Amino acid sequence: MLRKESLSFELRPSVEKALQAAEQTRIATEAAMEKSPRETSSDLIIGRSPAMQDVFKLIGRVARADAPVLITGESGVGKEVVANAVHKFSRRASAEYVAINCAAIPGNLLESELFGHEKGAFTGAVSQRVGRFEQCDGGTLFLDEIGDMPLEIQSKLLRVLQSGEFSRVGGNQTLTSNVRILAATNKHLEAEVEGGRFREDLFYRLNVVRIHIPPLRQRREDIRLLAEHFLSRQGEGSGIGRRMQFSPEAIDQLEHHDWPGNVRELENTIQRACVLATGNVLLPRDLPLGRVPRIGDRDGGLSGGSKSGQGSNGSVSLESAAQAFLQASKSDPTLGPALVAEREIIRAVLASTDDETAAAKQLGMTKAMLKKRRDQFQL
């Protein structure tokens, strides 16, 4: 049996090496964050819900293979972030990664974007163009909103998936490319196939592995994590110049909202709140959720639409204005209760309409006066 002194002596070098390695890793991580904090932060996939844990595990398994991956989910859930993660953890991580939104490019241009074209292939083709398949040879091509891809281009994409071969628009030369395809859609592709709007054979080629991202309303335990992450990002790089935090009531309001726009809506809400808030603590009134804010919450805040606080034409009622006056006089004494109440009423009316002329008329002031108030209140 080894004596205690001998055991301690033999373990000490190993422990010291482990501590040194941990310190070097910490320094390298901090340096990377300082070098590109926005990029590192935006690449994170955040979630502690069981559904997101399953997504994380699936990403880890499929990343090592070269099979096509179909990523499904509602708009705003983070399909592109998942696609980016699959690429970064794959063997192709050091190769090219290109993302294309198939819904944003007209069909006649999408073919050239994907496969390239020869000089003179069509009007305006003044030179040869290299397509994304050539550019991504050995890498990954992410086709977002693939459910909106025209049928005639679907057939050409199918050929590439089957044989790796394609031709430029207007060209006769057969080219080859070793590209991994990641595709995403918010549509129900099975229904699109039944309706004749999506090729069945292409669907089965793409649907080798499917990663489904659940909507935010089905994983409410992730809302706080995401909100605090976005709030941290705003403090780091938005130029606000102050560190923000949530009040408990604001967190409660965020966790009880249905988030039809999912993670993208949550991020935009936090960004807007940080820009418009007058204090360092975000209150429910700083988080207008939905199309029309409500005046007269228990904390005098702006949240979702209210039957008692808002008329049928989107106008703000006298009752809700009175509630805002009473609550605002307690929440922000720096401007004086009358000015704070006026600010809240103007903010609510502006949120209820995109027409500044109509907002000014509803408030009983000229457009010039409204602009002056917006500048004064930083709305």
C-alpha cells in the first residue's frame, strides 16, 4: 500500500497540469469573446426544456454524418441557428457554408443563384457566374424556406442530390459538386406533396433526418433564459450605455405571453424595450406585447390588447388614460406625473397605428407637436 505522502506527491503534478490547462482554456475563451462577442453570442442555441435537449442531442448525432437534414418549425423558432450548428459541428466545418432563402429570390433568378449561368444565357448575363453548388463544393448549403421553391427548380435540385451533377444555366458542361444539403421550412411538406406543390421524390431525399423545433409557447421554461441572453447582448453591443435587468413582474409577463413570432419576436421585443425604456430596470410597461398595447395594468404598464382599455377602432379610452395617469405618477416621478402620463398615452396611441397623421389627430395635436413630444420623451 502506498503511503499518504507518496500518493500526494504523485498526484500533485497531474493536478497542477489540469489547473494550468483549465486556465489556458479560460483565457482562450475570453480572448475569443473579446475578438467577436456578437458572433459568438448569436451562434448560441439556448434552451433547458426537454424538447430543446432532444434537439441538442439530435444535432450532435446528425452533424457527424453527411446525410441531408430537414429542419422544420414555425417562423422565428431558430431554424437557421440549428442549421449553422449542424455545419459547425460537422467534418465540413472548415469548408464553405452558404445560406439561401428560397422564398426571397424569384424563380428565374434562383436557378442561376444555385447552379450558376454562362455568359449570354439570358438578358443581362454579361459574364459567367459561379453558382452556390460550385462555391460550396466540400461544404454545406442551407436552403431556407425550401417549401417555396418552384417545381421546375425542385427537379434540378433532385438531380444534384441523386448524382451530384448539374449544369449551369445556358451551359452544356456537366459539373459535379460534393455538397451537404440542409433544408428548412415552416410549411407542412407532406401536405404540400399531397397538393402537388412539392415533389414527393425530393421530399424523401431531403427528409433523411428531420429536426423539429417546437414553438416557444410549448417550451416556456426557455423564455427567461432567452430573454436574459438577449438583454445581455443589448447591453454589450447596442450602444445603450447602461446595464439593464428585468423586474420580476416583467419576467412573469414574458413567460405568460404566447409569442406567435417565437424567438425572433422575443428578441425584437427585448431590443425595443431597451431602446425605449427610461430606467435600468425593465418593467411590464416597457414590454408592449402584441399589436396594440394596453394601458392600465397593475403596474401602469403596456402589455397586450385590452377590451376595457381600447376602443374597437384601436383608440385609447378615457378610462385607460386615467388608469395610466394614476399608475404612472407612482412609477416615474422624474418627469412629473402629468408628463409621465402624457408620455404613456402617446406611446400607446403610436403603437396602435402606423399612421402618424392619424395618431396626431387622435391625440388632438399637430404632427409637428407630436414630433416634438416624441423627441422629448424619446419615443
